[in-house]
Amino acid sequence: MTTPKPELGSPDYGYGFTIDEGGRITGHSGGFSGISAQLDIYLTDDYTVAVMANYGGAAQPIIEKSRTLLLAGRRE
């Protein structure tokens, strides 16, 4: 589920999970009018971030900030 599938035209997506930051983060997101959620699982670290919001699009800024903080100094 967490392995990219470039042979299927999906280099950043497995079977249901996105793959970000060069394979460091996998997860899933979703939303609808009035709700949003995102799960980030840091595969090379001991972190999991789950954000659920009852406002459309509100999970994304929180995820972006958490990625900035958790990946600080670890970029290649």
C-alpha cells in the first residue's frame, strides 16, 4: 500500500497511500465541504500525525507546519 507504482503511472501513490518526501512520509487525506483530514506516517522516524478538522481545507496548513517542524534539518 505504501510503495509507489510508477509502472501504473503513479510515482507518488501506492494502493491508497501517498508517498512524500522521497519515501519518508506516507499517508492519506480526504475531505468534503465542512470537513478535512490527513494522516502522515513518518517511516524513518517515530512520528505519526493525524489531523481532523470540521472545516474544509483546515487540515492542510497544520500538516504543512508539522512537516516543517519534524523535517527541520533532515532534508537532503
